[in-house]
Amino acid sequence: MPCLVVTTEQLEREFLKVFGDGQSVPVKCWVDHFHDDHTFIRAVFPGEFTAEGADRLLVLRRRLQDLYGSKSTVSIVIHLEDFDWDYFAAHRLYIHLR
């Protein structure tokens, strides 16, 4: 399966269209890939994760797929705790080595 091919700037632009009103916004949101055949949209909601937040992430996923990879397989991963970027990078490396 192909992955989303999206830059940070493109992700930011679409993120602002979906979350620009300031409601149910994750504190971090990024895209990563598993073995170049599956894409993950990861978001951190350290407080309360609501149905509205879930709905908005689904809208973001659809927008990104429509624009940057309609045949891509994309999963949404919610982190309920916030960590520094080094932790998330190490986690990503770990899942790629498994």
C-alpha cells in the first residue's frame, strides 16, 4: 500500500483548516510511516479526549488522503500522555525495528 506523501507545511495547512477554531485541539500532531506501506496520524490529547476530537481527526485523515494519497492506508493513533519528541522518535524507531 502506498503511504501519504505529505510535508510538514502541508500537514500544518490542513491541520489549521480542521482545528483552526481552537476546539478539541491536540497538543501535538504528526505523521509517520511503518515500513513505507502504512501511514499513522499521531495526536496527543493529554487532557480529555472527546468525540469531537475523534471526529476532527477523521476529517483531517480524509483531507490528507484526498490531497496526498487516496490509495494510502492511514490509521489514527491517540496518545493520552505527552512526552518529548525524543521519546516519540525512540518509539518510532522501536516499532520499525520489530
